[in-house]
Amino acid sequence: MAAHSDQSDGQELGHYHSSDPAQLDLFGPPPAQNYDPDPESVRAELREILARARAAPQEPWPAKEASYWRTVFPQMANGLPAEEAQRLRLAFAAELERLHAA
């Protein structure tokens, strides 16, 4: 069996490197990173989540879902104007604090 050499023509078994651009892009281009959320949809969903928290006498979500909303709610608010986003974040944080103390 011949030893593998860097000088090979790439045809021998075990040579997996290619400089062909078509071979380098196996999965196509990366997904677009320019997601523009609809502020009305974001606002409606955040208000619904906040209303559910306000109406609850205790944590309205199972622990895993509550953890999810603690992370996602502030991120979703990024789709709104800065002042409105901050008001919603503060209101949600206050509700979480209230629910945690209950």
C-alpha cells in the first residue's frame, strides 16, 4: 500500500479535501439574519403574556416555561420602540417578582 502524500492528485482513497467551491458549500448560504418582527404582533403577544402574569395569583407557568419567558420576553421587546420596550420589560419583571414572592 502506498503512503499518502501531499503531492497526490486527490484520486486515492482517503483524500477528502477539495478546493472546488461547489464542494465547500454543501448546505447552501447561511440563513438571512435580517429578521424584522412586526411591532403590532410583538406588542400583542407581549401584552398577552403580561396580562396572564398580572391575572395570576401565583406563577402561571410550569418552571421550564417560566424560565423561557424570563429570557424571551425581554428579547421580544427589542422589536418595539425603545421606551415602550423598556416599560414592558419593567412591568414584566415586576410581575415576576410579585409572583416569585407569592
